[in-house]
Amino acid sequence: NADPQKTAFLLRKQWTLYSVTPLYRFSNAHLRDYARLLSAFIAAEKQKGLAVEIGVELDIKVAVSSLPDLKGSDQDQAAILVQLSLRSPASPKNSEEKLVWSGWFCCVSGDHLSETVPEDFTCLPLFLANGAESYTSIVGSWFQKTFDCCFRRLAISPLNLSWMAAMWTGCKVDKTTSAMELVFSVPCLPQPLDISYAIHPEDAKALWDTVQKTPGEITQEEVDVFMDCLYSHFHRHFKIHLSATKLVKVSTAIASAHCDGIIKFLQGQYLTGVLMLLTELAISQIQ
């Protein structure tokens, strides 16, 4: 598991998901150089393409570092964190910078992808960004030009959301938390309409325990039965068939996920487990 103290800053923030093709000739030994080059690139973009001398102090400070704890196995590459901090030119020289954007690449239990790519490529298929989209676009553009890779937004299908609902319901947490919430979008209406369905966490866990046959293992059949039971209960009370709607969001004590590819991690102890699933989704989009 990841060190809670080193990864606490990743929790309770809204991260946008991307899949990334393997990076060509990326090296962990050159992270400081990458920070300087990216800093100059951002400054040039801000000045509409005018060249900026590398090493000159800029309004935006770039830090590129390694997060070696975020691994699922020894074969995984260490996660790479990119942070952009802003300091006003009017601020005192030693004043604290304000973090304005964060992004990180990771590969948790993505061994099978690493084994199939040539030696010059680094596999970090999952990218998560928090901050203004303009910074995400600039940083992504620099990585694509520098390492010949490609970024794509990573959506989460209703099927995968239902898996998340089942898996996260079965996880133990230290204290009683807020209800599990499922949000459904109703199709074919002139105005958007969402249905929110909240289930007490203990009730959801009790239902899952009756459905799951082998602890530690989950099958598609079990996920389907779990969701069907929730749908039946909802229909009994409200006479609405949720099976005719689209599951768009799942919120639990472990994490919350939206179909648009938005994730929020809420429990540090399950961080690598959630990242393992997201890594698998990112790899499936690349292949």
C-alpha cells in the first residue's frame, strides 16, 4: 500500500482521467531538466510563442517529481507528479507559491502492458489532472511533443461504474460514513433529468455479502445480481425502472466516480486498489 503521509494530498480532490500511450525515451533521471523545459514552454505559450530563456525565473514554477510508493508491483514504473505553482511578480522574493495545477502519471499493476512495448518506451498509461483545463492542455501538449505520446480523455462506462459500486461497497472502512449514492440519467427527455438513489452503507454491505459467493473474488453475475436487487427495491417504492436509465455516477466511502472520467479518492488505504482498476481501463483504451 502507498504511504498515507506521502499520498494524502491526492485525497478529496477532483481528478480528471486520461489514458496515455507509452512515452518514448522518458527517463526518471532527468526530472529536473523536464521541469525547466516545461517551465520555459509554458512561459512561451503565455507570451504567444515568443522564445523564453531556459532557467530564467518565471511567474509559474514547475516541479516534476517521483511518487515511488504508487505501485502495484515491482515491475510498475514509479508514478510521476507534475505541479505548477504561481507567484505574483509583486510578491516578496521568498513568499510562498500558490499551487494552481497538479497532474500525475501512474501505472498500478500494468505489468502486461510493460512487457509488450519496446525498451525505449515507458508505460504510464493513466494520467490524472486537477486544475484549470488550460494548464492541462499546455502540459499535455508538451509531453506529447517531447515523448511522442498521445493523451485521450478516459470515460467510465455504466458497466464499470456498477463494478465500482459493488467492489467499493464490499470494502471495510474504520467508521460509519455517508450513504452510498447512485446517480442515474433519464434519456430521451427535452430537459436533463437525474435520479439520485442513496443507500445506507450498512444496508448496501449486507446486500453485497448475500450476493458475493467467494470473498475477495467478484464476478459479472454477482455485480448484475447486486444492481438488480437495488433496482427492484427502488421500483417497489417509486415504480420507476432504473434499468431504463443510465448510471452516471457512483459515490461511496472509498471513492466517487463520474462517467465523464472524474474521480475523487476518499480513503488512502484503498488508493492503489482504485488506481489498479483505473490503470486497467486506461490500458484497454490504448490497446
